[in-house]
Amino acid sequence: MNKTILITGGAGFIGSHVVRHFVLKYPDYKIINLDALTYAGNLENLVDIEGHPNYTFVKADIRDEVALEDVFTQYQLDSVIHLAAESHVDRSITNPMAFVNTNVIGTVNLLNAAKKLWNNDFERKRFHHISTDEVFGALGDSGFFTEETSYDPHSPYSASKAASDHFVRAYHDTYGLPVVITNCSNNYGPNHFPEKLIPLCILNIINNRPLPIYGDGKYTRDWLFVVDHARAIDTVFHQGKNGDSYNIGGFNEWKNIDLVKELCKQMDDKLGRQAGTSEKLIQFVKDRPGHDLRYAIDATKIKNELGWEPSVTFEEGLSKTIDWFLQNQEWLEQVSSGEYQRYYESRYEM
């Protein structure tokens, strides 16, 4: 069964893994990667597949409704996997309107384009919206987020994602749009932009710089290897029930301080440094406003109903991640310096 799928945000961290997964696994599908190439979008993440005949890159912004309609019409899209989003909580505290414009208005623009082009012909159509566990708020020392957990966002980022989730469900309930929603836990893995905890710590350990840890380091997160997340998106996209949501988690929890200590341990081993060297770089810093204590995903539904589960433990995934960064230090340096942003001009505007 041939499909033409628009993947938004496909040059970002998670998006690039999803694009690569679909391009390589489904050669009969046409994959359209739409990305605005803001600071975290990096086409060098996809150099290995950019020549594939079933892959096309389009530089466009989901905030531009005219551009979106043109893309839907030109490629006669029958599916959307929507990953484009502003995602860094700290940035949302500084500039919440950027998150409203991209995460809320951008999502509604996509929904409107799909509704207009598909024109009530929803056979073989699918709109898969990727969201976060942060929409559920915070947990205490026990319990888990399920698909039935009430929304309780605490940051401008999570509020914008919650709003986008609600719009996706509203378009299903009001117009019959065939949608599925997935809410995932913290992703990690290759190609991760070094503003997030794990890649930032890897970069700083390499350069013997401080490892900043918010508050007392006891904030707890469930961690999901990005390659497993791409597999889960594939599973839900093809098998999920219209109108349903599915939680995707790694079935593990780590306090930030314990995670960083494990990271330090593995880095010292891989770099041939004396045990405990990297731990000395840990520095506790002032907490950020509205910081949720604990997130934990119950991914039982996707496991029981669709048969998906993680393929690696956190320790295994972390080791693979560190190995990738150590083997791709040039990529890391280019991302850190902003040099990667010139790739589009050199490759696509010759």
C-alpha cells in the first residue's frame, strides 16, 4: 500500500530519526520532510538518506498556512506525522509566544490544511500528532501517567502542547478527521541538540566544563531511546485506533543526579579517565520556575494493544548514545557553533 506522508519537523532530533525510519523501511512510501530549519533543525542529520528516491525535503514553516496548503496540494498528501514544535522548556519561559505560534497555531494550520484537502474523504488518511508527557503535569513519589490522566500543564511549553492536543481531538470529534495522538517521555540518543541534559553533559565532559544540575538533582524522568520512539510512532501510525491516544515510555525512571552520575561513569570509562573524574564537574544551579518534580509514563496500552516495547535498557541506550557522540565530535562542534545552519544553503540552494 503506497502512501504519501508529510513529516513535519523532520530535520530535528526526533524527526530525523522518524524520517530515516520511514524512508528506509517503506521504500514504496513517498516521504515529504517539511522543516523551517530553526536553530534545532539540522539537515546534516539526514545526509545518509537525502538521495533516496522516496525522500523529498521542503523548507517551509507550519505557521504559514498558505505554504502548507500548497504542500498538501502539490504532493497530494494522505498522511501527516506532526513533530514540528518548539520543545525547550527554558526557552518557553523566556518567550512563550513563540511556543503559542508554532505549537498551537502551527498545529491548527496543519489540521485545516488536512481538512480542506481531504474534504471528508478520510479513507486511508491519518493525522498522527506527537506530544509529550509534560501535558499531564507532575507526579508525586508514586503513580504513573496513563492515557486517562487529566491534563495539568505547568510551563508555557507544556501548556502549548496541551492546547495542540486538544485541537487535534476537537478536529476528530467535530469534523471526523482521522487522528491519533502519542504522548512520549524524555527522548535521548544520537543527533540530540546539546541544549538538553544528556548531550549537554556529554559535550561538557569532553571539554572538562561544569555539568549544571537544577536544584537538588532529584527531578525524576522516564527516558526513551529515540530509535525506539521512531519504532513506536511507526506502530501507532499503522495500527492505532482513530481518535485514540497512546503513551510511549521507556519503562524506567531516573533521578537527574543519578542519570548524570551514570553518564559520568560511562564517559570516564570510554575516555580512559580515572573513575570519578567527571563527577567532580557536577554543579548544582538555581532551579527554573515551575519545574515539575516527577514524570513517569505507563506504556501498558501500546504494549498490550499494539505489541510495542523498548528494545534497550537505559544503560544500553546511554552507552550507544555516548559512542555516537564520541564518534561524531565534528557534528557536535558544528552544532555547538551554529556552523551546521549553513548546510541547507550549500546543499539545496546551489
